[in-house]
Amino acid sequence: MAASVALATVVSWAPVLTYVLQSVILLVNCVILYSNLTAVPSVTAAFARKGDEELARVDVAALLKAAEGGFPAWVRVLQNARHAVVFGASIAAIVITALA
């Protein structure tokens, strides 16, 4: 009897936890994606805030492209696959929970 009551309590919280946690996961992935897409302007701004003349002369786009080029090609594929899985799975979990 106690086990079924505990299970019922867990099951009743399942949709709420799914909505909350999957929403947080989606938002965090959006922040990661946004930071990846805006890396050049944000690094440029960070260098400018330092007030260092040498940093001001750095071609940030070339620097980041060179850094990115140091990784194997499969890293970009893996990164894009991770974004697709996180977005797809989170959206699917929310939709399936809503339809259940």
C-alpha cells in the first residue's frame, strides 16, 4: 500500500518536473548556442574592455577560426548533433507530456 502511494506521488510530480527540467535544459542549450554564435563580438568586446593596445590589434575572427581549426572535423559534427538531440528530445518530452 505504501509503495503504491509513493508511486502515485512520484507519478503526479512527473509532468511538472518534466516541464520544469526540460525547459531549463532548453534554455541552457539556447544560451550555449547563442554564445557560440556571438563569440566574435563578445571576445572583441572583452578585449576592448581591457584597454590593452596589443589585444585591440588581435583579429578575433581569425583567432577563433584558428582555434576552431585545431580540433578534429568530427567535433563540429558532434556539437551540431548534440544541439539537435537536446532540442529534439526536450521538445519531444514536453509535447509528449502535454499530450499524455
